Amino acid sequence: MNGLSNPTAQAVDNVLIYIFGSSLLLLFGITVTTVYFVIKYRRSKCPEPTSECHGNWLLEIIWTVLPTLIVLTMFWYGWTNYIGLTRVPEGAMEIKGTARMWSWMFEYPNGRRTNKIYVPVGTPVQMKLNSVDVLHSFFIPAFRIKKDTVPGMETYVWFEATEAGNYDVFCAEYCGVGHADMMTQVVALTPEDYAVWEREQEPAGDPRGLVVINEQGCTGCHSLDGSDGIGPSLFELAGKTRQVVKDGQTIEIPIDADYLIRALREPDAEIVAGYEGMMPPYDDSIISDADAQAVADYLLGKTGAAAPQINADQVLEENGCTGCHSLDGSDGIAPSLFELAGKTRQVEKDGQTLEIPIDAAYLRRAVREPNSELVAGYAPMMPAYDSDTISDAQLQAVINKLLDIKTETAAAPGPDGAELVEMNGCLGCHSTDGSADIAPSFKGLGSREVTIERNGEELTLKVDADYLRRALLEPNADLVKDYSPMMPAADYLSKEEIDAIIEYLQKQ
């Protein structure tokens, strides 16, 4: 039991100490009395009973009243401290905690989200808890607090950190295969450090154009992600043209700032082909000229404007995506998000197994409607993320990252594959000139096929990046025919080092 000075821990600890101390004192008294009677009234000393006492009102009152008083004081002490744990101090800082399989997300009053709880020392904190899928339990051992998070119901608990430091947070209710990994921390900072953290980490404001779009409710008819809606999508308009009906004729016009401003001011003058003229005009009393220009600028530079403000890695982490999906190709509870660009995926849809390309539209559906196309071999356990949880701009940033992982990795400076091959002793078994050796030669490896033995069967595989990665991480899973299983797994290497070795071997 930690000797912490925070009020919730003290409340629980004091009750525990009282109950444990009372029980220990009673146990000691009963044990001593029993031993005394066993010695004093043993059979060798008193072979025949001599007592003629048939009752003692004083003793009976004592052993009835005393335990009753002890139990009542335990109840009173426990009840008053329990009530204290439910009464949130005035001026408490409010943080919304959302539990999902298998991660936590915490939202602050300013709208910022983190996957850890950052709090200032000496300030009471009220956690408003909910769950988006199944029953979870919010448990901070250091503060002696535990509260269930129930789907469709908000619960709460409070605590106050009196010492700076990190305190573990667990899920104390079994919630599926990733339950044991559903951990995070409370990071308690001094008021000065917290002020610095809050100032440095304050999220950047949205572009004015996006603010106007949201304020005017434009996304009720126009999507920002390319999906169909009542009106044309506003996704990636720069450099495109649009067919419009003007004066009864269908013409094609470029999408530029003038067109977008006319579409705001006079929406019925040029109606996009295939859509009805139902949009109301927005004059300068509703949207000023400056704001109309800001909307046009935002829509024409959407990708470039949004990219610097949204950290895709942070979005993935804060929303718990990395709790189920790996980013390095390793197996997990859900499919890996490693190098998705240009690949296909087998999914089950409407009772059929289909192979579909991994593109922006698929990834968008996988986030918004995860159970409509289930990846073959995986269970339907991912919750849907609506635009209130992951905005369209955040989703687009994630999609851009996932489809460009390979390019970003290649562009970053990395280790030298040739040096790694030599440093890790690979050339002790593999030659580079085609000569026979203990293990297959590296010469021409990137352009040939190999015959391997798997589960007692012989298979011919193309030597590609996936094969080489398996050969490094699971060398005995696919044994090259006529060679012995003697190679150790290279799981001690980083992803960047493995990628560098693969690139080197494919050039041999």
C-alpha cells in the first residue's frame, strides 16, 4: 500500500487501516484468551468440570454490544469516506474520459485530446467517464479510485494529485483480448510545468475558411472527404473542372476562387450538373467578402492548409488505433497499417469474400463503417469513428499518412544495409558471389524464386520484400530446401534496419 498524501487515497487507506486494525486487535484478544483457557483449564489440571454457572448477563451484554458498536463504527467511517469520494470539490478541473477496446481517450474543456491524463498538482480533477463499446473500468491504484465506464451512461470519479509524477491507469474489467494492454498514465505536473505544457500543446486553430464552413452548416450537404452528399463534395477542388448548367446549357468551367465565391453568392446561376438548385444565397451580411475569400482559399488549398496542423501519428495514438493495429507489419489484434499503398485486401461483405484495393475511399469506409467490410480472418470489434470523434480533416491526414508510409520511410535517412549485413554476421553463412555456402547465396536474390518447405510441403515463392522480412523475423517458418534451420531471428533489429537490409538484398 502506497503511503500517498492525496485525499482519495487517504480516505480509502484510513478506512482500511481502521477495519484491519480493529480486526487484528480482536484476533489478538481472542487468540490470547483461547490460549489462556487452554492452559488454565486443561484436562490434566481439571479432569472434571467444576463450574455451575449457567449465564452471565454482563458478559453477554459486552460480547453483543461491543461487536455491534465496532461494526457500526466501521459502517459509519466507511460511509462518510465513500460520500467524500462522490462529492466533487468546487472548482474541479473537468476531463472527459472515453473508453474503447482497448484504449483510453481524454478530452479537455478546450477540445484537445490526449491518450494520457495531464493534470496540475494540487488541483482536484473530475473524470466524466463513458464507453463506446463494452463495459470497462477506470482504475488508478495510486489514488484508490475505480469506476465502471458503461455504454450509454456517464459516470464520474474525482482525484487530486498532491505529488508530481506518473501514476498508472488500468482497465479493471475484462473487455476482450486486448484487455491487458489497456493501460495509460496520469501525468501530474507542477502548476508551472502544467502551464508550460498547456501553452505549448494548445492545438492550433482551424483555418478561417474551415471555421466559416462549419459555422454556416455547409457540411450538412457538402462533404469534405469525397463522399456523396446532397450537394457536391468539397474535397480536393484545386485544379479541377466542374460541369454546370447555366442558362439552360451544360458547360464545363474551372474551379477557381471566382467560381467558388459565385457559388456562395448566386448558387442558382451555375447549378452543378446532376444536382438540384436548393442552396440559399449567402450575401455579405451573412458571409463577409473576407470570409468568402477565406472559404475559397481553404477549398483550393485544402491539403496544403490542413497538413501542417494535423499530426496523423497523434490522431492514431489518441484514438487508440495503435492498440490494435501495428505500424511495423507485426501481427496484432487487427490488420497491420504498415505499407498499405498499392496493396489489396480480402474482405467479407454481404456474405461474400472480395478482394478490393486499399485506397482512400476504402480507408475512409474502414473508419466510418468498420463492420461493413470485415478484413478476412479478423473479428468485427472495431467501433465506428464519426466526425465528432475523428474530423474529416483528421481522417484525411491519417489516410495520407497510411498511403504514403513507404515513401516517407524511404525518404528519411536510414542505416546502411551493407554495413548491417556485415555487422550482424550474415556473411558468415551467406555468400555474395553465388558460391555454395552454409546458407543460400545473396547473389541475384532480388530477381529469383526459392523452393521452401512449409508444414511438410514444398512451395515455390518469389523473393520479394514480404518474403525477406519473414526470412529475417521468422527464419524457420519458410526453410529453403536442402538447408538446415540454424538462423536466429533478427527481431532485435529496428524496422528501419530491417528495411535497409531488405533494400540491400533486393539489389544483389
